[in-house]
Amino acid sequence: MATSYTFPKLIRNFRIEIPVIQRDYAQGRTGVKATEIRERFVADLASAITSNTRIHLDFIYGRVRGGEKDESRNKNVRAMKLLLSSVKQYASSLALGLEYDLDELDKNIRADRLILLDGQQRMTTLYLLYRYLAVRGNQSHLIDFSNFTYKTRKSSNLFCTHLDQLNVNDLNPKTQPSVSIINHKEFFDNWLHDPTVSGMLIVLDEIHKHFKDANPQDIKTYFQLANEENGPITFDFFDLDSINAEDELYVKMNARGRQLDKFENFKSWLIDHIKKESIIIAIANWDDHMDISWADIFWQKKLSPESVDAAQWNFFIRLAQYDLLRTLKTETTPVYRERRTLSNVLDIDTRDNIIPFSFFSTHQIFNTESINYVFKALRQLRGKGWEILDALLRINGAHTFIDPNLSFSSVLFSGKKLYSYSDRAFLYGILCFVVKYNKPLNAYEQEDKQAFCSWQRVIQNLIYNSRIDELPEYVSAIVSIDRLSKHYAAILQNLNNGSDVAYFAQGQVAEERLKASLILNYKIDEDVLLRYEQHFYLYGQIGFLLKRATVDRNFEQEYFVQLAERFQSYFTETNMDDPYRRLQRAFICYEDYLISKSSGRFSFCSNKRGNSRERDENWRAVFDKINVMNKFFEDSRKIDDLIKEEKTGLKDWRWYFANHASSISTCRQSLISWQEVSHDSPYIRLLTQSKLNHYHYELFSFTLSLNLTETYGYSCAPVPVKSSGETPYCKIGGFDLEQPTKNVYIRHTEDRFFQYSNNEHEWFDITNGQLQTVYPELFERIQNQIQKWKEFVHKKGSSKLLSLDILDDADSH
């Protein structure tokens, strides 16, 4: 049943609580619509008070908890008054004095809490209106404003407490209330990050517009009028005590507004969970830190309120997943399989899904260890420690490995799906150091930064040079990093001592041991190694340079730098992404460096470099080829000079690729098919995709088209086919001025025949005389190309079959 109330009557009867399920105070928002609503509502309230006209604000809804209801309370108060009156009379007969305060008694036995479920916006504005008039009129003692509390954020409640302490001298009628309040010595600047606080300040300024010219006596009169039992501003309160699910009810009632963010709900649950489970937190005043210094970490990123809450949610869930994964021991146990499934649910990629808090409790995800882990991470990042972390990682080249357009902290707080398992493992590796080093980042000295650099460099290299493409591999990486983190401050010494490193690619582990030995035993400058590890393609894997710079078992740092500089001059992003394939053409000038693949396919090396697998299966396989790399490092020529000077001197199949860049670029995945009828007769197809059941060309007909077009101005085009049972060919036009539309077609077959056709259907051997008789000049020019092909390709030594074993070894590297 609804009961009519004024705000003073309500706050005298109940301790009004804005619950955590509520959204932020919205009437103080600065949007056009919110401003219009605020101005109209405050104007109506002010008019009701100044003109003593009634205004009714409809229903508010809530639940009364923790005390007795009005009817029983009033009955008890009446009974107590009668009892005390009788006692007082008896005391008087004995000449004894007895004093009591029935108003105080009434206050102490009233209902404890009114949990407001609908009407928050109106009640908060009324609270601010009465609070303003009480302070200006020096009447604050007449209403216990401390009975109005906010549970949505701690900062909101602290701000309300601050308002309760203001007196008439704290508000200057000539100054906006927001200015006076913010300048007050007990005001905390970080409260301004709270949307409810900033909104309250805006509404106080709006209220001030209507009363700034009123003198103190008028203000006092207005307050007294509004404070009367039958004041001009009323509303109906409906007690929903009979309904036992205020959360669900609120969601329906507040459909017009934004529901509380996931993180605020989670934070409320977490605080309650810590208290219920008696979890011991190693950090004092942790609950204050959650609302102030730790929250500032996210506000300092200059995010919107919604984004701040999302970032905090992402951070907690990400670290919870890490804690879950690092405790996994073996893939064979049911526990592993179950917890791996849980990690999928917790995965940051599923951030739009609802994770019930019972899920956390049931699976003990936020336990003593994991909560302390998260809190320690926040403690180290506070005070703009995250900025120092970003700077350290930029210096050490981490931007190369995740996203050059994003800072590390942006990735850490993000919930986006674009980050790979390797990136996530790297995030964990960095957090391991930050937490276990147990020192705020903003207090790091040079020695601390060097320890961080060594840890980051090693972890980075191990992660990005190992295969972490699937969830089981990701789990193994997290477990291994956790074990390694026992040596977080002495990772180089640990590697140099030969301690076991699980999961990660053992070749990379061996390389990191070598580097540790060079740094510790041979005093090699770690910064020199770091400089070349940061190369965009190497991702820290420089073992082939280190080995080459080791002469007679002595590492020569100057020679290493020389080799590394030579490498970097060729393997630039410009060269690797060059449409003219200068890098591939340069290496083909040295020798046949192609990497053997399955089914008679060979690779010029794709420039893909998104993960370890792509790099391992392409240029990295070439870096371990001793002969070709010897030629490369001993050559001081620039890439264009090398190609220009070497390509014309080639006398085998490589001539066609070195002289025709498009013969390589046409192979979109850098693959060719090499088939041999005999050891001296290759048939080379240019694959546009990975297999022959996609469109592909044949090398002779493809380059014939290019030569006739470039040399004689013919109108030629290579024609691809889509199956291994078909033969690609070349279409030639523009050679007959009298018949400009006349075309002939030339093809090279798998059995080494060269054929021509007039219609693409009937094919004849090119030597049968018909083409020579009708178009002798064209025939001669084609015959010249055929002769060169036979000299360069159809000859002993063209076979790749002779070296397949060696190449297959490289492919399996």
C-alpha cells in the first residue's frame, strides 16, 4: 500500500539507501536531453517552494529492511511513551529526576534501511535541494541528512558525507556551490571521476540559480516551509517488502535507464565475498584503494565512465584467467579438462557474455591467492605506474610484438578479440614480474629497470618464437612462465646455470642460454643484443647471427654488429613487402634457396610474419642455409645493384624469376609446383593459391607473354587453368596488322612439347610448319624463346630431386 510522504518525513522515518544495483545519478548529465529535464524539474521544485504551491512527484518504490514497519513502530513508540510517563511520575513521588528524549528514542527504533529501487533520480535531487536550503538557512540541525546514503560507489557516499559537514559559511551566495565545494580543504579531486558526484555538483549549481538572490531570512523561510509535515513537495512511497527479488524488479522498472555496469556489480560481490569467506588481504585499506587510487589507474587513461568500468572488469577477469591457468599441472587429469573449459568461459573474448557470480564461488576462481595477486598488480600500477611500464616496454621493443599503434596498458585493459594467445601469454609474463618484484613501478630505479629489461627480453623471445596457436599450447605457456617467474629477478643467471625451461621451443631456449652466457661470462652488452632482437621479422631470434659471429669459439661483438647491420639493410619492411619481390630475386641470384614443401611444391618464402609458424616456415628456414647466407654476408652490394649485376648472368631456370618480378608476385603464396619427367626436365607451374586445383600459370608461357609484349609490343596475356589435368598457355595478338583481332596460342606441355593453336582447342606441335609458313617472323621470335628455355631449363643440373633430402630437412626446421 502506498503512503504519502515529503522528503523530510521520509528521511526521518528511514535511512534511505541507493543500492549498488542502481545506476549513476543521471540528472546531472550534460547532454541536451538531460539538461532540459534537469532545468525543468529544478525550476518546478523551486517554484513550489517559493510560491508555496503543491507539486506531487508520483510513486517511488523500495523495500524496508532491518527494522520495524511504521504501524508496529508507532505502536511501540506509544507504548514506550506511556511506560516512561508512568516511571517519571513514580520517580517524582520519590523526589527523583528522570529525563528522556522521545524524539531520539523514535529515531533509534525506526526502520533501519529503505532500499530505493525506483525514484533514485527524484530523491537525490530532493536531497540536494533540502541540503542546499538547510546550509544556506543555517538549519542543517533540523534534518539528519546522514540518513541518505549511496552504495553505488564509495566515492558517492563519501561525497554525501562531505555535504553533511558543510555549514552556512561554506556556501557563498555569490559563488556557484560547485566551486565552493571543490575548493573546500576536505574535498578529494578524485571524486570528480565519479559520475554521481560530478552530476550532484551540476544540480547544486542549477538549484543555486533559483535561490542565489534570496537573503538568509528568505532561505530560512523557504526551508521551514518545505520542512513542514505537509510541505509543498510530496510523493507516494510504495513498500515492495512482499516482493523478494528487488534486483529483477529493478531491471524491469529501470528499463529506461542504464543498468549498473558489470564491474560495479562484480565489485559489490567481491567485497561481500571477501568478508563472507574471511579472506585475508595482504594490502591494508584495500577497499579504499579500489575506489580511489586503483580506480585512478583507469581514469588516468582518460576513458569514459562506461569504458573505465569495462577496463576494470577486463583487468580482473583477465588476471583471474591467468590464475586459473597457471595452476594446471597435466592434460591427463579431469581437473585439467574441467578448468580448461572454465578458462574458455572466463576468456576475455567472451566479455559480452554474462558470468554469474555463483560461477566464481562454485569454482573458487577468486580465492585468497588470486585476489591478492590482482590487488598487488593494481598496487604496482598505481600512481601512473602504468605509464612507466609503457615506457619501459617501448624502449625494450614490445611494441613490435603486439600492436605498434597501442600501448601495453591499452592492450592490458582491453577486451578486444584481436590479440593472439602469444600476446596474452606475453601480458602474463610482464605481470608476473610486476607483481613478484613487489615494488611500485613509479619507484623503479635503474637497477630495477635493468632487471625488468632482462626478464622481458627473455620471456618475449621465448613466447614469440614458440608455437602458441591453440588453447592447450597457451595453457602450457602460462604454466611454464609461472615456473620461470620464480627467477624473475635473476633470469639470466638461471638460464646460464642450465635450469630446466619447460614447453617453449628448445632451439630458442638454447639461444637464450647462449645469450645469457655471453652477457654474464663474456660481458657482452645486453643492449646490443636487444637492438637487433627488436627487428620486426626476427622477433628476438638472432641465433644464426650469434653463431656466425663466433670465430674459433670466441664471440666477436664488432663482427656481430657488422653482420646484423648487413641483415637489417636487406630485410627491411619495404623490401619484404615489395611488389617487385627484390628480396626473393636477390637471393635467387645467389643460388637456389627455395624451401621444399609437400607434393612437389617449393616456396620463395612468404613475407607473412604474424606468428612463429609463419616465420619458421619461410625466411627463417633460409637463415640456417649456410651456403646462401655465406654469399649474402660476404656481399656488400646494395640490393638493386646486386640484382642488376647478377640477373643477366644466370644460365638456368632462375633467370626467369630474377628477370621477371611478376613471375614471383603472381604466386600469391610464394609457391611454385615443380614436376619432373626426368632429372633434367622440370615443368614449373606458378600457383596463385596453395594447390593445383586453383588457378595457376606455367612459367614458360607466362614469361613468353612478358617477353613478346615488352620486346615487340605484341598484345599478349598468360592464360591460367584450374586443374593439374589442364595446360596453361599464352595468348598472342597484335602481330598481324591486317588482321588486328587475329590471335594464336602457345603452350608448353608436361612432356616438354611446345604447341600452338589458332582456336584454343586444336593444338599442333610448333615445328609442323604451319605457324612458320604463315607468320615466319612470329615463329622465329617464339623459337628464340624456346631455344633459350631449352638451354637454361632442359639440361643436366636443373633437377631439384637431387637435393630434396637437404631441403626437406630445412622445411622441418
